[in-house]
Amino acid sequence: MKLSLFATLLVFALLVSRSPDACADTIRQMQYNLLYYTDNGVEECNSETNNLDGKDAALKKIIGEVKPDILTVNEIGKESYYADRILYNVLNTDGVDYYGYLPVVSNPNSFYTTTNRVFYDTRKLALKSSFYVATSPTYINGYRMYYRSQELTQGDTVFITFIVAHLKAGSDEANVATRQTQVQAVMNKLQSLGRADNYVFSGDLNLYGASEPAYQTLVHNSNAMICFRDPIDEEGEWNNNGRFADIFTQSTHTSTNGCYSAGGMDDRFDFILVSDYINSGLKKVKCLNDTYHAFGQDGSRFNGSIVSPANTAVSTEIAHALYLMSDHLPVVMDYRIDAALPVNDIAGEFAVRVANPVGQRLNVFCNLLNNDKLTFEIYSMEGRLLQMEQRSVPAGDTQLQLDFPHKPAFYLLKISDGQRNCVVKKLVKL
């Protein structure tokens, strides 16, 4: 039975009175193998074939497009100089000043010249504790982070443990066995912690197929507390299998200059895997599976490069930045955080209102002090992202219309500006 207009508006009014506006937040992770971001130790990856100035310029374009809140990387020089270089040449530029990075947690005397790093938005996340797992040939790093929510003053927040790995490369039996040994060491560590937690396992895992013991240990573990899930549920034998062309992450090149791997896009080496708690959202963090993608992958380059044929997933400029930066593509995914984000008082600076109830189009009225790019996100009342789009909005009074092809129900509209201020409006479609 359909509600009358009066009854619908009454329910909506009760909803508004009992649930004050707050910006429930989304954080974005980007996992990226930076392809030997260092000056040390490898002759074929040198200042001519893998120039760091060129990589900085390319990475800055990629970061500007993706806008990650947390950036987990492999193959960066273990000295702080290289993290500082990315921080000040790439991330904290053009008025941005809120990125930081976490310390390396490993044996400083390790012979290996590169390591894993985590860069993050210091406004949203902070470090609680860290650990490392001493595997050969590379260390695996773990960081337990907490979300800077309004509930912090009451001692309540959300924790996420990011585990960053670069597993042994190679397809022969010895390398397959080494990857399994590395993963088993991580699982032993997590089991010793004895903590049911929001775990994210990401990195260049060098897996050729889901039948590998390392993948099976991660994704089909008998211990539910530390079992991981593939957010896109794409198990298979990925290597050189055109069925998986839309999720391949390596290689962006069909030929080599001595540094980049050749062969074109024919492997899924780079992953973000999540624990059951994040997959289900039981502990206030929920992965938004529909957002998982290999950035720049349009599915049309099986055994081809990221720039040829013409890329339809990103602009020509971004495709060339991906080509120059690495022989891997980054993997990106968003998470919904079920905690209140501290929001600045932005009245008079970010003035928006919406027409309610909503029909087939959503009318938004803006009064901005400066030109800006606004992001509009439509969520169901259960927190599922239904629609997202960006609009360039001029200063002054402006009316925008967005298509609203959703069934009659209650919704949340989150509007964010270029400085990440946000406001949430409740909507009803009759």
C-alpha cells in the first residue's frame, strides 16, 4: 500500500528530527607498484630509463585524478629521502598540505634496497601501531590505523590494519613455494595477534592464478578472523587469459627499455584483499565493491600497452602518465566508514540547498564564493552508494539539475567541494 503524501512527509520529518546531518565518510585506497622508485642498486633502472623527475610528474597527474586518502606502495627506496620526495614533489603541492607517510617497519640492515610505504591523509587517519613480518626476500609491513572521528573524545573510533606486501616474483615452482611461505608467515602473525579486525592485504602479489597456494591461504583460510576476500570475486587462472583482460594490472608496456617489463597487459599481479569484517561491514568499515578497479584499465588491451590502442578509461594524458610511471597499474577501492567525520563550519562558504521531495531530476541551488568542482553522491539509507558525479560550478548563485532515476524511497545526498568540505542532505522521492 502506498503512503499518502502527508504520511510520507511525516515519516521524513521524523527521520530528520532523529538523525541530524553528518558527513558519513568514504576513504579511497590506491595500491601501486612504483617500479623501482630509487637511485640505488639496479643498473637497468637508471636515470635514463626510469628517471625520478619524470616519475614525479607522472605520479602527480595520477594522484590528482584518483585523489586517494591512503596510498600503499611497493618498490620505493627504503631511505626516508624517497618518501620525502613523493611527499613534497607529488602529494603536498598546489595548496595541499595534509598528506603524511608512515615509518618503514623492517630490519634497517636488510640488503634489499626497496621497501613498502604508506602515505595517508592526516586529517582522516592516524597510526595506532605497526609490525613487520620478516620474510625472504622482502619484508611485509602492517599498520593499524584509526579513523579521526567525532567519537575520539569519547574513546571510540574505527580501526583498520593495512598490510602491504611485495611477494616473490617468478612462475617456477620455487617462487610459487616462496610466495606461499611469505603469506603463511603473515597469517601466523595475524593469528598470534588474536584480534578480529578490519584487515586489508594489498600489494604486488605476483600471483599467476587463484590455484596458487598463497592465494588459497589468504582467501580460503579456515580461520574466519583472518580470512580474506577478493572484493570483485574474480578467481581464476589469470595469466595470459583474455577472459580477465579488464582486471589485468601488468604490464603497461609491450617492449622494454631495460627497466620496464615487456609483454603487454596479461597478468593480474596487484591486489586489494579485505577481511570478512570489511567485506560485510560488521566493524564499521565496508568496502564498496563496485569501486574496485585497475585504474586506466578499459579491458581493451589484452597483450597490448596502456596507451595503444587509445585508452577509453582515462584521458590520453593520464594514460601516458601511467605508461611512464610504472609497468604496473594502480588498484583503487573505496571504503565506507560508519563514524562521524569532523566537519568545519562552512556556512557562507559552501551554501547549498536542494528541492525536496525529489522527482526524476534533483534540483540543487548553490551560492559559492569561488569557482569550484562539487561531487554529488547519492546513498541509500543503508549506506550503499547509488550514484556519483562531479560538476564544475561557478561562483555566485547557480541552479543544477541531476538525473535521479531511483525508486520512491528515502535517500542521502552527500555534496563535497574541492577542499573536501561536505554536507549531507536527506531526500525523499515520492
